[in-house]
Amino acid sequence: MSRSALISNITAMLRDAGFVVSDRIAIRPKSFDLAARRGEDLLLLKILGNIDAFDGGTGAEMRRLGSYLDATPLVVGMRTRNEDLKPGVVYFRHGVPVLNPDTAMDLFVEEVPPLIYAAPGGLYVNIDGDLLADERQDRGMSLGQLASELGVSRRTVSKYEDGMNASIEVAVQLEELFDQPFSAPVEVMDGADEVRTADPTPADPEADPDDEHVVTVLTRAGYDVHPTLRAPFKAVSEDSADRRHGRNVLTGHSAFDRNAEKRARIMSSLGEITRTRSVYFTEERTKRESVDRTAIVSCEELAAIDDPDAIRDLIRERTTEPAES
């Protein structure tokens, strides 16, 4: 299956599951392909045939964007260069959860979360330690007796009951021994934080030198500007002067040409899904005040405004408030 067909299939699946899906990001650079929202759940999706193409820089950017936008970064893929991804298993690449399409279908359409995750050394499950301890004690089994049944140490059983995860082989043994499952779902929509072993979210990169004057003005106006490297926008800007009522702003900047207009349209679509405003700063004046929902503001206009509140007001006036999808 081609990557384009795979993206189309995943888009249709998400819509069937009740998600509102953004336009496909068909420009470069792009750290993700789609944004999708269902209620308060927001996904940033990278869709690949071979997940080995997902590199560390893209993973870091997706994790940063997830933090800025309160979203779950997620990769949907078919295989690595060595094997197909197994259904029902959560994999990880550079701290980002990875599902195959069948697992994504189960999670989003059937609402059946995965129970297994891949980590160095094999496949593992989340053990409900409290339930295991209760069942063991109800049956009058000591830690040593259960350890002997499982072929592990007494200390290992104690760790299972304290919340340590177990190999899939041990999980099967426990289910057969007690005639019930002890596996807890992997919480993909929370980034699978309970099982992944990723580093903290990477720090913001430096802004592109060409964008520094825009960053300076926005910072003076009370925005916390988070530069991006691979997204279809240059930064996510947070209105730090009005955190309660303000919205994050997807921020673009370049000369105003066909490529800029295309980016502005994509930013508009993404803004609708992510519930953000979007603004594109142009190096020259233009008659356009907006492209779809994206405000168009010239750097000349920006530089001429001294009042920080007036800058925020200008952005708000030219953008459309995103709908509560």
C-alpha cells in the first residue's frame, strides 16, 4: 500500500470513529501529517509505511508540539525494515507511541485499548499489582509459592504487586494460574507515560535568525514563543499576558507568495482542530487581511505598533475564533 493510500485510510478510520480531521499537510518540512480531535482528545499523527523513517528530530518536535498544544503525538505505521508491526502492541520510536493500523482501529473505533507494549528485551504488559496481591492472598498463597509457580524470585513477585510490569509470558502464566487477566490497558491517549522510557520533553530549539525580529516583537507583546523546526508553521506562541482567556497562536513568517498562502491555509485547518488562532507575518504589505482563518499581518504593521495590547488585539481581530469541535 502506498503511503498516500495509507494516510487516506487512516483519515477515513478516524472520521468513522468520530474525530474531526485536519487537511493533510502536503508541504515540507512537516513533522506530522494530520491533526485530529474528538472531544478533548487531540492527536498529532505521523503516518508511515516503514517506521524506521521516523527520526529523532521529528520525534523531538512532535513531543514538543504535544506539550504546546495539549495533544498526543502518535505514529501509525506498518512495519520496520525487519518485520511487520504486530496488532495489539504499542511500540515506541524516540519517545512517541507507535501503532499499526489494526491496533489504531481497535483503539479508536472499537474502543478496545492495547494491552501489550514493546520494550528492549521483548513484549510486556501492565500488571494490576493490587488485584494480583488480593487474589494471591485470597487463595492463601505466599510470595514464595507464587514465585515458585512462575519460576521467578520472591522479590520479583513483590515488585509485580508494587506495580512493576511483566513479560507477556508471565502475564499468560498468571492468567492461567488464577483463571483471570491481570493486564491493564496501555493509556495511549496519555502518551503511554506509564510504560514508556523516554527522556523529558526536549527543550525549545533556537529561532531561525530570519524570524528573530518577529519573535522579539511577539515576546514584547506578552507571548511565549516556542520555535519549531519541521512543522508547517514557524512557532507556537502562547499569550502569557492572558493565559485564562488567550489562545495559543500558530505563527508563520515569510514573504507572501503561493507557498506562504498554502501554509496559511494549512495553519487555518490545523487551528480549527487544535483550537488555536493562526497568524502569518509577511515581509511586505499585502491587501489580504486573512487567508481562511489565518490572519495576515505585515512586519511593517507589526513594527509600527508600540502598545503590546494593540498587537494582541490586531491578531484577535483578524483571526476567527476556532469552533469547539
